[in-house]
Amino acid sequence: MTFYHLFTLALIQGITEFLPVSSSGHLILLPRLTN
């Protein structure tokens, strides 16, 4: 994984952590959508 990819995943998890949806779900879906 590149630094940019890791940074993007961390940013999305940080943003979605406060929402009533699963931040882990976003981390699973993002790589599938970006590949």
C-alpha cells in the first residue's frame, strides 16, 4: 500500500467514526471501489 492509500483509508475511517454507520464497512468498500 502506498502512503496516499493509507492516508485516504485513515481519513475516511476518522470521518465516518462519528456517523451512525460502520466505519469498518467504508474501509472494506473503498478499496473495492478504487481498484
